[in-house]
Amino acid sequence: MDGKMMAIMKAKPAYGAELVEVDIPKPGPGEVLIKVLATTICGTDLHIYEWNEWAQSRIKPPQIMGHEVAGEVVEVGPGVDDLHVGDYISAETHIVCGKCYQCRTGNYHVCQNTKIFGVDMDGVFAEYAIVPAQNAWKNPKGMPPEYASLQEPLGNAVDTVLAGPIAGKSTLITGAGPLGLLGIAVAKASGAYPVIVSEPSEFRRKLAEKVGADYIINPFEEDVVKEVRDITDGNGVDVFLEFSGAPKALEQGLQAVTPGGRVSLLGLFPRDVTIDFNNLIIFKALEVHGITGRHLWNTWYTVSRLIQSGRLNLEPVLTHRYKGFDRFEEAFELMRAGKTGKVVFFPHRS
Amino acid sequence: MDGKMMAIMKAKPAYGAELVEVDIPKPGPGEVLIKVLATTICGTDLHIYEWNEWAQSRIKPPQIMGHEVAGEVVEVGPGVDDLHVGDYISAETHIVCGKCYQCRTGNYHVCQNTKIFGVDMDGVFAEYAIVPAQNAWKNPKGMPPEYASLQEPLGNAVDTVLAGPIAGKSTLITGAGPLGLLGIAVAKASGAYPVIVSEPSEFRRKLAEKVGADYIINPFEEDVVKEVRDITDGNGVDVFLEFSGAPKALEQGLQAVTPGGRVSLLGLFPRDVTIDFNNLIIFKALEVHGITGRHLWNTWYTVSRLIQSGRLNLEPVLTHRYKGFDRFEEAFELMRAGKTGKVVFFPHRS
Amino acid sequence: MDGKMMAIMKAKPAYGAELVEVDIPKPGPGEVLIKVLATTICGTDLHIYEWNEWAQSRIKPPQIMGHEVAGEVVEVGPGVDDLHVGDYISAETHIVCGKCYQCRTGNYHVCQNTKIFGVDMDGVFAEYAIVPAQNAWKNPKGMPPEYASLQEPLGNAVDTVLAGPIAGKSTLITGAGPLGLLGIAVAKASGAYPVIVSEPSEFRRKLAEKVGADYIINPFEEDVVKEVRDITDGNGVDVFLEFSGAPKALEQGLQAVTPGGRVSLLGLFPRDVTIDFNNLIIFKALEVHGITGRHLWNTWYTVSRLIQSGRLNLEPVLTHRYKGFDRFEEAFELMRAGKTGKVVFFPHRS
Amino acid sequence: MDGKMMAIMKAKPAYGAELVEVDIPKPGPGEVLIKVLATTICGTDLHIYEWNEWAQSRIKPPQIMGHEVAGEVVEVGPGVDDLHVGDYISAETHIVCGKCYQCRTGNYHVCQNTKIFGVDMDGVFAEYAIVPAQNAWKNPKGMPPEYASLQEPLGNAVDTVLAGPIAGKSTLITGAGPLGLLGIAVAKASGAYPVIVSEPSEFRRKLAEKVGADYIINPFEEDVVKEVRDITDGNGVDVFLEFSGAPKALEQGLQAVTPGGRVSLLGLFPRDVTIDFNNLIIFKALEVHGITGRHLWNTWYTVSRLIQSGRLNLEPVLTHRYKGFDRFEEAFELMRAGKTGKVVFFPHRS
């Protein structure tokens, strides 16, 4: 497919990005070209935009940004036999080696040689994009593209929430940013009760309420541990899901979870964290799961079906929808300021 | 508490039961007396009413029938220190020994010395009833008594559905009788999708639809295995939950479940069952769980919270509500004919 | 590599096999040629030899038999970059598609499009053999070839024994044929105690004892259920592992396992089996696992390390060792008569 | 039973203890009196002896020390019907309430109202001792008393090692003090391979070798992470078991465990610990278990059977055996100096 397309390019090793016109790329062997129907912004994109320390060490401009996507296959590269023009797909963003110890034991999400789509190669903030065929995920026809694009981050939320039993379990979620909001939606759709959310931002607390949180705490004004105990007959919650990356939230959550309970850690901390392992983990006999990526492909099946069930309350999470990329800087700045849930671009205006 | 009360009595070793007036019983050591607010009919009660082979071997008339219950404590027997007059309780119906191998390893639901409430002693189809304090479960104040009474059979449904992961799993439920309907409600509230139900009775298929089944099959007119495969991209379901007790349903479900899938068996079969273990279980690497009773008390916590979440669609399951016991024979006959979901009595008319 | 080699060929659609001289094969794309150092006989090979109903429907003579193997890579086909001449390998015998629902969710052992090495293509009862590179498993240098060849059936035994907790669990194993003996070795090395074995053949009971069974029962002369109860303080065993394929053994084992216990079924039954599901599975709340193949590659890692630990008592299992294939008919006939544990051929006499 | 007995008494709120003659106690309701056959020293006893900060806040002298024990019932208190004179028992040291959320959900090991035998009441470093009947564990007749006494700490080791799959798993154990040595024995008996031990003390490294460690590292002279990677083909270990309570060991272990691996934390740290949660837990997708106490009574069954299997190498762990209590100060001082494995007293010299 010949022609030009608009793309959000990390053009230089500095803050920001540029909207540029570039050639539509050609799919190589094992690749397909998709027309991007919807693409959502991830926290990682924000780090690249802001050009933080991690981005400086990993990203090599110029590069097209973005990795959460839904699109239609418009061209198929050599050697691809299970994808066809017209297929409606999303993409797993971890490109795994298939050879390492982790891959050979089914732990693709921690492949020792992972390359990340939109980080180690051109991404999807564009009208068209290349997707490695092995990373394509076929969507059912009726799924809205913005939901289909959300499947990738929903995978993280699903792995966080479903790392153990959740139906009928009392649950604390710390952090109601974009991923935390998805976590609330997944927890509610999976039968967690009560779902208690701790979040300092008023804007996000309101979103948490819309998504369906049963109790909402402002940790800057209320005593999180006391509130959780009051709600749970003094026992603390069965399950603690950390989405905030705030060391204080980690400590409060570990105090608020009931002895013998389960913990999932997804949020990344800004620095090393100091905690009282004896009293907060060991004597409480907690089970703590570090969460990264998504299980291939079990998690994708789970995510797709949860969306299809109609029980996943995603509407309030999708706070900002942009037709075209023209106002991309507004989108990034709003997200930086914590004034959004998930933000979606529909690159083709029609 | 002195006085008389009405009770449904299995009076004679024959078909049926009688509505009689008897003395309100006195709670002995370790017991409480409750005012029965709601009591629901179980299939076991039906067997006792019908005086089937099992009932003849186990029940010793005269005896008050019934075991699913919610009520208010009105008198406390000696030695009971954690229940008080005014407490709003339901009752676990298995009285366990606490000493056997199963009890000592946390498997109270298969205690080797279980006595069953309403089977091995007087039950709760009465205006007042005795409950052993160790079997009492405290309910939150706002829970409707008919839901509180349903918690016991919901426990079976929860153990059936939640014997493994269910959120985002494709699921086949065979049998939409009273327990199967509760199973549908639990599966939906826990994120299963799609929930496919196979049930020959038109009456029950309609109830299944109201409770929220995503696909409904009439196994007498449709090819269950083919339908399930069509719905699941040819793969079969991840989870098969057998509530019907029909040997044919077992076979169809084992054929319809995907290799590596999970199976729960709750329905009791009318006789020994012949199946092709090689092709239906071994080569498919299935995981099969026999389900009986409820885990003490984990399952009760799960059930109570699922009800409190408001996501458990119980209204369509409760098809028949009776004030007082006057029309109890109508209730039993309707249930025998398969013309009911769950049936509830409110013994005190006001 | 040019030249001729000796091979056991299923030459005709009839009982038996033939030792023939054929060309050493050339590895195609994605394949390697190995010099066979040791190869062991599987029950499947016996079925092909006997030309039973299953074999008649599946096998297309002429074809080289055999699939359990250890060998040295002597030639590497095009496109193979992670195997080299001199590598010491064994082979997984299931060639999986990598595309089906099972493969995409990590359940390769029940791949819907499995082809079996030595069944659907030429096998390893030969001096040299072709192995698909994706099925190769690298062995540590010091592992004896006869042990390295045993890894494939050990994988079945490991998946049977380790389908749930086993250390410190009382265990019943029914059937002490070649696979059952491997099961005993794995159970003992993994901390099971007591390991009780039920086996009618005196020859096999003696092998079971040598491998390390703690108690051995002759089910034709003793009451298996009573003996198991006597050994286990009346409780029955925690774990029941069925290796025999005898319907009677299945029934006895289900009676002998404690309520809430775990069951693995590996043995294939000669026909459909009739059992009392209510009393033997449902009321006992058993967890039953059908076992087939081996988890790729988790099980291989487990097997290899168990062998390397030196705690797996394999010596008594390897009852017959043949240099060259000359006496292959004796080997098959002894195995048919139940007069062997595992039988190994060392094709190259030196 | 009337008479006097010798006992090691924490007599004063200061360093040390005293050997005193006191009255043999009378068992009250629900209690039995045992003749102590063997009693072993725990790290907790050492803390009480040393009178550290924790001991000062918890212990109320005068009190008889000790809790690990095996003995024979010589007198039975009122209301005890399942223990009899002559029974050979050990004792679980956590006295649980049976009423709290943890107890009601089978998590007795983290009962919110636990009292500890020998900490909150008189203990077993005496010729006779009181044991609450509900805490008694019956031993098989032939088990040596010193092994029977070791079951309590073995329970901790078993819960640490068996918090997930272990057979055929590569394993790192940090710390080969008394509990770490028991951990090595359990890991080996359960099929772990290789078992790598990191321990700075030469005395303890030698004990680790005798117990059966496959590789032993001195973390003060060798690079633990590099050594572990070299042993495990560069992958790191599947399982990391922390027994040392050294922050540095925690960090090294988290670096040495393979992504997706399992971690158990038993050792108590001298202070809060600072770690890089992002890179050491979250990005590695680790599963971390805090371990405290023992599961009642599942763990006791496991421990008892592992001992009975004869595969648990306890002889090298029991480095010091004392007849009578006369040299108790030597015993405590040796243990303080790290010059012992487990130390056992046989109070009655004959």
C-alpha cells in the first residue's frame, strides 16, 4: 500500500513529540500492515513523551510512538498464512523469543529477551502501522475499536486482579489512575465485594465511583487502615491490589490486608522502598505477586470475553476521545496532569 | 419461650407431610431458638416428602422437615456466648465433628461424621426452630430473609462454579433446576462468559434466560456438542458445570469441554454411570471436581459478599413465595413437577 | 551422512515387525539426524507390534517403530540454529501445532493437531534417526543414555504424581507395569509416604518392592480397600494414582482414597467403565485429573533434575538391556508377557 | 501426680535462666500432663534467654521456658476424652481461638488471638509439662522422641519449602542455621534439585553439606548471584527460600531467582528492609510467600509422614544431645555462638 500517513513521532531526544507525515510502511516477512482504527495512550508513552530517565536509556529517536491498538489488516507480508486482509486485530506488545527458559515453561510475560512494540521499534500512533503476525490477536467483529485497543492494558489489570481467587473477596485497590480504574472494572465484573479504593485525586475518586467502587477513601484526609477495618468487620481485606506506585500506599495496603491474604503489585515505585517485612509480610503470611505484562495468550482470552460479557464498565474509564491526532499535545498534557482516565485517538476521522 | 407453633411434619413413613401444631422447642446447651423469617425448599426436602429409597433409609418420622433458613435469635441456650437475642442468622446444615481427619485438615464439608440438620434432627419448616450455635452464620441487617435463606444452596453453587478460575471463562451449565439457576447467577456475577445452558424443560429455559444465561440449548432438540463448539470457535468450553444428574448431560458436557478444561459435578445421578474414561477424561487431560456441601466457612463469606454486591441475580430464581405454610402441599407438588425455581415460605404472615 | 543402518520396521499390516537394513535418512529443514545411543520400548510400540485395533486405524506401514530415545546429533538440517553436531539430546514425542487454542494457552500436551513421533512418521528403533529440532531436549553430558531415553515416559509419570501436592502424602498406586514403576520411583523421590502399591503380578510386585514401595498388595488375594484403610488409620490415602487401566483398580482406588483426596488417571481402560459417580466422586469431593502426554517443557525440566538428583531409583525399572536389535523379538515377547520393566536397546554395540 | 521436678526457669527479667526444682503441675480442664521425653531449643527460647527487646515486651517471669517437645501422657485433666495415659504426643505451640476470621477460614496459623505455648504460659523445659489437649499431636510408637520434638520447627520448614511445587525445582536456600538445615532436609526429601545453600559460617556450611546440599556458597567470599546463575545455565533458581533474616541475603536471593519464580520468607529481619521492588519483585513477576507458624493440622501430617518415610536426613541437624538439664547454660551459649544445629534435652537420664 503506497502513500503517506500522519504519525506522532518521538523525533528528538527531548521533551515532547511531533506530528509528522511519513510514508506508509511496508510489511516485511511475518508482518502485517493495519489501518489503525483506535489507539490508546499508555503511561509508558507518557514517559517517552516526557523523556524521563528510563526513556533516555531505552528509546532511540526518531521513532513512532504508541503500542495499544486496534486495527484492520490491509496488507499481509510474506510468510504470513493465518492473517488476511480485512481481519480485525489488536496486538500484544511484548515480542517474545520463544527460546528462553521462561518461554519454554509458559512464562512468556517474563521472556528474557522481550522486545517491546512501540519502545524498541516503531509503534502505532499513526494512521497505519506494522504488527508482527505472531503478536496479532483477532477481535470479534462487533467489539468497538476503543475497547479492542484497551485490551492490552486490561491484560495487566486482569493479571493483577485474577492472580488468585477474587469472587466474593473483599478488595482494596490503591490508585485509581488509568490502570487502577481498569482494575476496579475487572474486580467488579469478577465478583469482588466490597471493592474499596484509596486515591488522593478528587478527579480520579469520581471516576472510581462511576466505574463502580463500593467505598472510596482519600488517603490524604482519612486513615486508610482504619477505614478498611471498619468496612470489613475489623478483619482487613482479603485482597490488596497496588496500582499507584506510591510507597505509602504499599505500606497502608499491607497493613490493611488480612493475615493470610493476597497482594498484587503492579504500580512501579519511584525509588527503592523500605518496609517492615517481619510484621507486614512474614507474620501476616501474605502471598505477594509481582505483576508485569500479560500471560500469553490466556489473559487475552479472559480480557476479550470479559468485554464481550458486557459486564466490564469501561465507558467511564475512557474519558477523552480524539478524532485525528491534531490535538495530541493537549491529550498528553491532560494525562500528565492526572486529568484523564484512558485517552483514545481515532486516527481516521470518518 | 413458651407457646405453640405451626410446623411441616414428616409424620409417617409414607408419601407427603402434615401441617401440625406443636410446642415451641427449648434450646439446649450450645443451641439457640430462632424465629423463622424465611425458609426455602431443597431437593432433599422433596425426597423426604416423596419418601424415596434414600429417605426411607435415613429419616425417622415424626420429624420437622426443612433446613434452609433465615431467622432471628429469640432465645439462647446455656453455654452460648457469641450469639444474642436479636441476632439475624442463617444456618450451615452440616454439623461436623471437628475431630476426624477431614475436619483436622480443613475439609469440614466431607467430615466423616457429619449430621445433617433437618435430616438427622428436627428442621426449620416451622415458625420457630432450634439451631446449634456452632452452625449459626450472622447476616448483615439489610439482607432480605429470602436471600439469607438461599445462602445454604448458594454455597453449593459457589463451590461448583468457583472450584477453579471462572472470570472470562466460557462455561457450559447442564441443568437449570433450582441449583442450576443459582449456578448461572453465580457464574455471571463472577465474570464467566459465555454462559451456555443446556436444559430440556421450556419452563426452566425461560428462567435461565431471565437469570442471564448467554446461550440456551434444548438438548432434546439440538446437538449440544455442536452448538457449544459453534459458540466457542470450535474449541469447546473451558468449564463444564453439571447440575442435572442426567447421565446423558454428563456425557455431552465431557464431550463439549475443551481439552485441558475443568469440570464440576454437583448433580446426583439416578444410578451408576458408564462413560468412556479414555476419550472423555484421560486423553482430554480434564480436571474433574466432585462437589458436595460447602467449605466451612470460606464459602459462606463468599456467598454473603456476592449477595451484598447486588450483582447476583436471584429475583428470577425465587419463583414462588408463600406467606404461612397453609399451601405447602401445592408448593411441594409444583416443585415435584419442575414448575418452580426456588420456593420460599415466610412462616409469620406479617 | 551417507550409509546404511539397521532398523526395526513395521513392514506389513500384521502382527510383528522386521529387522531391516535401510538408508540412513537425511535431515530436512528444521530437523537433525541423531546417532541413537539408547532407545526404550513403550506400550504404544507393543500395540503397533501386536497390530491391535488402534494400531490398525492409525499406523501406515512400512514405518520405523519407536519414539523414546537418547542420541547424539550427527547432522543438522537447514534452518536449525540452536542445535549442533555433538549435542546430546532426547526427544519430546508430541509434535504440536503452536496455533490451536490449547497451544496458545500453554496446554501443548493436548494440542488439537498433535502428531506423534514414531506413530505418524518414522521413529527411533534404528541406528540413526531424524528428530524435529523443535522437539529436541538437550541432556547434561553425564546422564546415562538409558536414563535420558526414559525421560519421555518419566514425563507421564511425573505429570501423574505431581498433578497436586505429594510430599508427605499417603499414596496408592494401582498397577506396577513399566509406567507404574516409574510412578513409584517419582512418588518416593518426591516425598510421598506411605507409597502403597496394588499389583496382581508377582513379578511386578517384586519390582515394586525393589523400586521402594512401602506396602504392596495383591488385589487378587487381599482386600485392597481394607488394607489401605488399615495402613492409613482408617482414613484412606490422600492421593490415588491409577496406572493399570483395570476398571476394578479404578473402583478400588476411588473407594480407598480419603474424602477430599486427589486422583490421577493415566492407565487406559480396555472399554467404557461403569462407576457409582455419586458415592465414589461427588460425595467424596474428589479432585480427578486425566493425564496424557507431558507438559512442554516444564515436565522435562522436572524429569531431568529428578534424574540428576540421584534420588530417582531407576535401576530396578530397567530390567532388560540389549546391545543391538538382533534379539528384538525376544524383547517384545517378554514385554507382552508382562515379564519386564522397561526394556532398552543400545543400537550400536560398542 | 504428686512430686517435684527440675525445670529451666526464666526466673528474672534479665539475661539467662535458672535450673530449679518445682512442683509437678496438675492438668486443669482440657489439659494433660506429660512426662517430657525430649525437648529441643528454638531460636525463640534463645531470645528469651538473652532477654532481647521482644522478650522484654512479651514474657512475664518467672516462667518455665521451652515449647518443642515430645512426651508421654501421664495424667489427663477433666473433660479430655480423646487422650489417654500412655499416649505418645508432641504439641503444636500455637493455641488458637477458633472464632476469628482466620480460624473460620482455615488459616489457624495466623489466628488473630494466638497464644504461644512456652511464651504466654509455662513451657516444656522440665521433666513434666502441661499440654492443652487441643494442641496435642499423637505420634506413632516407633518415632524417636528427638525427632518427634523436632516436628514443630519442621512444620515451619515444611511450610517454607512446600508453599508451592518443589520436586525437580532448582532451589536456593539462604541461611543454614537450625531452621535452614531442616529446610535443606525437607527440600531434598521432596525432590528439589539442585539445592544450593548460601551460608557465611564454615561450621554451618559443613552441616549443610552433611544434610545433603548439592552446592554450597560462602556469600562473604563468593558472588552468590553469579554462582547460582552458573549452576543453573544462566537462568537462576526456580525457588528461593530465605531462612537467614539477613537483608543482604534477601536481596541476593531475589536477584538469583528466575523471573516467574517462587520465594518463601521465613527468616526474621533485624530491622526494616529496603529493596528495589520494581526490578526484584514486580518486573520479575515473582510469587512471594510470608511464612509463619504451621498449617493446622495439614502440616503436621506432612511432617510426620516425611519423618516416617526415612528420607528426611535429620541426624546431622541434631548436633547436640544432653541427658538432663545440668549443662543447659553450655547448650544455650553454644547455640548463641552459632556452634550448633538443633540441640535436644532428654530430661530423664534413663
